[in-house]
Amino acid sequence: MDSKLFSFIAAAISSLIWTNLPSIFSIILLLGASFLFAKQFIHLAYFLIGIVWMASVGHWQYSLQLSSEQTSESIVVVGEITTLIHKRQEVRFTLKVTQINTNKLSFSRNIRVSWRQPSWLVQQGQIVKLEVKLKPPHGLANEAGFNYRQWLFSKGIIATGYVKETSDNELLQNVITSRQALLNKLLNLELDNISWISALTVGYRGLLQQKDWLLVQQSGIAHLIAISGLHLAMVASASYYIFSWAAAVIVSRIYRLHQLNLHIVAMTLTILTTFGYSSLAGFGLPTLRAWLMLSIAALLIANNKNIKIYRQLLIGISVFLILFPLSIYGLSFWLSYTAVVIICLVFWRWPITKAGFSITTAFSSMLRVQLCLTFLMLPIVAWQFSYVSIVSPLVNLIAVPLVTLCLLPLCLLATLLLWIYPDLAILLFRWVDYLIGLSLDALNNLVIFPWASIDLAAMPFVVWGLVFIALVLLLLPNFGVPKKCLVLLFLPFLSFLLQSRDTNWKLDILDVGQGTSVLITKNHKAIIYDVGASYPSGFNMADSVLLPILKSKGIKEVDIVIVSHGDNDHAGSLPFLLKGVVVTKLMTTADLCREGSQFNWQGLNIEVFWPDDPIKYDDNNSSCVVKISDQTHSVLLPGDIDKTIEYVLVEKYAENLKADILLAPHHGSNTSSSTAFIEAVNPRFVIFSQGFMNRWQFPRKEVIERYQTVFLQEQIPLQGIYATSETGQVSFSLPFDSLGPIQVKTYRQDIYPYWYAN
């Protein structure tokens, strides 16, 4: 049975590396083959069933996508708000749609929308009718930063967009969930650390700020700030002991109840209690995973089935893949089950042999589990987030018992009392607030030390996988292999710590939506041309794209930042970038970015062709036009200039405009990219940096046709036209002062080409 479940799970996991979904015809063939192999090759049959299941889920998810007509114009939807909300303005929420226009849906669909100025106080549980403008699910696609598209897929969200301001928007049923009502009560308490209390109590982390998340990363306490398996395990333990004691007291006094199995009664009530506790987290997947594992274990015990823990784990994962298959594409699935496997490994390696309860045994076991969890999770955290928290083991030794044995019980007790004895509940929450305040002060004082956490350059999964295997083997018995041989598994990691001797210089046209940001790197040093936009919500391209990619490359200081002009889509994120990384030199059209400026950077020649005087022109036409070149290769970055400035540049510079790579002016607007300019630049690669389904329809069809026409007429050896909205980040590797070929990769086709992320 174990090997069959393992085959099914392995097949499901293999979907993570599929670049395309198997066709419907292929799925039918695989299903038929699984029946044919069921007798002689049962493990292969289970493997094929796993492939069929995940492929079918993928096709089902795609079948729920909106039609092109529904995304090309506004539609009216009816549905239930499923997201907790704490703001009155600028809200973003998920809507479970049951009707589109006049058509009632056979199956509900999830969409995620923003609403700048809601007509009423939007709350979880309300049934609403809204006019929305939607797009297919999409996200920025860069080699570092949050993969929003994959997150949407893992949540089953089939479209994103915004609510239009119209009088037709209507609140159909003003019924809110008990979870929203609890959050509202918490917000009314006006506690100093309400963001942390709401995370602990209802699993809502929307109130946490950027500085809070930075503290969480540096201290390694992410698993403690939301309702997770650890919290549910503590609630289950406490519930079981309370119900066992209470049931024993009652049964001992009533003779007719003596035949009851108190163990079964306590377990049943514990399952119900933890189910209610899971509802506090909105039945989040980490909590559901823990509850499912607990329920399976209780069911097996109730039926006197003595099944080993690894088999329970295999059953739990298999059931979860059947009930929530999309969760496999989210990080929390892997973090949760890896933690469970590590805990099982620890108790297998160091079993508890003493009978009865012992404080010493309990403390030593908790200490051992916590240390092993911290160290074995380090490679996984480092792989995903490119940092290692040095203080994490120490912090968690104190924070885990503090949260699970003190703060969590107080929060739960106060939550119950809110409906019975509000004054006492408020007092308890104020105690929690005070304790959290003291804890945060201690954490902030600890993480300010430079050694508290270490940023690492991004490394491949294989490298961190070998480190993880080495750490696991260090904990296990020798199995005939000397421990010193494990150092071989660390060699790839150590080699990546050494700076490479690559003499090429790199150009990355980053995917920053409707905007521009270009990163030029050489010898672990960097130049940035434009920084992308920032938005009223606080979202900005520096924090979401630029800083993560600098961190992943191990770059802690930027030599030069060039801002072409002051428009938000080019300069909006500058304050956030300057706050997040050291910048040696800033160039704008107000100072150094003027026609005739020229300097050398690591052997690369940086020339400024425009503007002559920015005061004479509007923002777009005062853009800083920059050419970066070595002896053989060059890149032209023209900002948002239009045809009038292009003609001036062609007349002034003629042959000097020629470049291998051209960032198309003004994102592909028809007011730019004149025929004369294209012929003068004579590029081999053209990149349009623009937003997905942007309202200006950049790049314009006629602009693309203009490039193609010129290339055909002049027989220019064009090698590629790229749009960041389609390809994501476009990366070039240019041989320095060499005639070698320019290598190009795009994020969606070459770096991360998986079907569920594109």
C-alpha cells in the first residue's frame, strides 16, 4: 500500500516540472493504460492515475477561465466576498462568483478585484452585485520576487481586475461571517499590536507592514504569526486532556455511561473543537492540512488500526492532493509537510523510551525538535528567500513556548470571553498586547546586529537540495558511510559562494508592468536605468522587483542609478530603492543626464545622447537617452522620446545610434519608433517594456509591423522582438570586447517555463 501511495504522490509532484499539460487525448490514453497495467504493474498504474488526476485538474481549471468577450468589456457579477477586510477604502478582495451578467454558473469561480472607493463598508460574507473589468490571471515574471501568477493559480483564482464606479453596484445581502465579526471587534479594541494579535487570533496578516515582515524574516518566526499546524496541535492536545478529564468526571457519576469509551469521546470532541478553531483561520490550507492529518490519525486509532506514522503521512498527503490538488503549487504545502517529516524523523531517531510524563523528557524533546526543525528548514528558506537567519534557533527556543503556551491560550480565552464577559476579554487582550510589545522590542534589539541574518545570492534548487540531504544524513546513523564524506554534498554550495570569473556583462529588461526598469551588471556590480512605478496602495517596483533581484544576485550596492525622466512609471519607485540599497551615484536630467555626458564603467562606455536642455521639452521628450557599449556590443535606452526627438537624434548621431539591443521608445507607442530611427539603430533585438493588456494597447500593432517592415526591406538580421508582458524578464549575456554571440533568455520560456505559472 505504501509504495502505491508513493507512486501516486510522485506522479502528482511531477506536474511541477511539466512545461505543458498533456492533451485530453493523452489523458484518455493514460487512463486506459492504467487499467491495463493494474494487475501486473500496479505501481505504474498508480503513477499513471496520478498524472491523469493532476492533468485533469489543470484542464478543469483552464475550462473555468473567462472568455475573451468577458475580459474585453465590463461585466456584472454576483457573488460572495470571501476575504477578510479591515479597510474602508482601497480594498482588494476575492469574490466567489455565482452569476455573470444574467447567466447563473453551474460551478462558482473565484476572481480577485480591487475597489478604490466602495459604496458601502465591504466585509467578508456579503453577497454583492458588482460591475467589474477583468483580465486573465497575470503577474510580473522575474527571476526574483513574488510569483503572483502562480499564487493565483494555487488559490484557484481565474481572473483579476477592478470594480467600476457605478450606481448599479449593489449590496444584496449584508450578512458577515463570524470571523469578520471577530476581526471587527479586535479592531475596535485599539491595541498597539493589533496586527500581530489579529494574525495569532484569526490568522489575518493583512495588517502587518513591510517592517513587520522584515522582522519576521530576520528572526525566523514566520510559522508563529498565523494559525498553522503547530497552533492546531497545541489546541488539540489541550482539548483532548480537558475533554478526557471532564468525561471521566461525568461518567464516574452516572452508571449508565460506564460502557462509553472515554478515549473515543475525547477524540471526537477534540476533532470538532479543532475544526472550529480551523474556521478562525478561514480554513486556510496549512490549518486544513493539520486538521486532516489529525482526523486520519483519530479515525485509525478509533478503529484499532496500528499504522506507522510514515503511512499516515502518505495517506494524508494523498487525500489532500485529491481534495485540494492546486495547493501543491503553493509554497505553504511544501513548508508544512517538510516540517511534519522532520518532526517524524526526529522522534524516529530519538524515540521517547521513558513511561509516563516527565518535564525533563518533554523539555528535551521539544528542544531537540525545535533545533532540528530550525537547521533542516534553513536550506528550504534560503532557497526561497535567499537569506539565512542566524538568530532563528535562539529566537524560536523562546518564541515557540511563549506563543503556544502563553499568547495563544490567552488569545483563545479572550476570544471566547468577548461574547460572554467583554471587560475580562479586553483585559486579557491588553496583557497579550503588552507581552507582544515586550517581545517585539527584544526581537528588534536582536536583529539590529549585522550577524543576525545573512543575505545570500540565489542558488539552484539542486544546490540547496544537496545541503538538505547532507544535514539529514548528519542526523541519521552512519549506515556504513563515514560522516566526513558528507562534505562532498556541501561542495556545490561552497562553490556558489565564490564569485564567478565570468567576464560577460549582463542586461536584464525587468518585467515591471506598465513601466521601465533595466539592470546592467558586470563583476557583481550594477547600473540601473529607471526604476518602475509606485502606487497609492504602497505597492512599488523597487520592493517587489528590483531589491529582490539585486539580493538574488548578491549585489549590495548599486554604482549608478539613471532616471530617464520624472513620470511615475519610470521614477515612481526611486524613494523605495534609495531606502533599500546603497546607491553611489544618481543621474537625472536635472544634473548629469545631459547630452554629451560620457564616462567609463568597468570598461563599458556610457554615453548620453539626450536631452540638450530638459526645460525645453515635456517629460517624455526630455528623457535621458543612453547608449552602453563595449568594443563590439551595444545597448540603446531611449526612455519615452517620440518621433520628433528621434529625428533630431538621427540627424545628430547617425551611425553612432547603431546598437545590437534596443529598448523600444515609449513602450511601443505609435508616437515613437519612426522608420528613420529604426533604420539608424539597426538593432538585432527589440524589447517592449509594457503592462499586460494595458489600456493604451502597447505595443501598438502598427509599431510592430513597422519594425518588421524595416527589417525585411533593409535585410537587417533581426533575431527577436520581445514584449515583457508576454515573456517576462528578458536577459541578455554579452561577451565583453568579444565577437562571440549574444545569448538571450526569457523568464517564461527559458527560466521558469512551467504550465501553472504562465
